[in-house]
Amino acid sequence: MTEITITEPEQRRATDQLLDVREDFEVTEGMILGAIHIPMGELNTRLDEIDRSRPVIVLCRSGNRSARVADALTGAGFTADTMAGGMTAWQGAGLPVA
């Protein structure tokens, strides 16, 4: 697992998938367009929604949960990175949300 900057998801969008592991109430504040939303607590039962053949960039509010999820996904055979600072950093930089 690698920690990437908030500018890298846009650069890697063509090849990587974005996985937002925040809770339902958190995503009402905005999501990165095209991200897959699976709350961290539901991940084990919804792994089939993630394409194993494509790298995954995991994000949450601040980067703590996404780091744990990225480690777990890596252990399960995925290629996964975490976005440093999470959505707090993304939105703080004025990057777009849906």
C-alpha cells in the first residue's frame, strides 16, 4: 500500500478505480465523481463490486480508515493505495465533488 497525494486520483482515473469507504451520512457532503461507495463495515460482503484486475485508490474522510482498508485489500490480492488527507484534503483544495 502506498499513500498518494490528492492530485494523483485524477491522473490515474483512466486506469484506477476510486473506492470511498465513508459512511452514508458522510458522503452526503460530496463524493469524487465516479467513485464507488462501499462503507468500510460493508466491504467484506461487497468485495465483488470491486474489479480485482484494476488498481484501487481508497479514500475516506481523513485517510485513517482508507489506510486500513487499502492494507486489507492488498492482503486480499488487490493492488490498493490510500489517498492522504482523504476528502477533507480534497475538498480543502477546492477539487470537484458530485
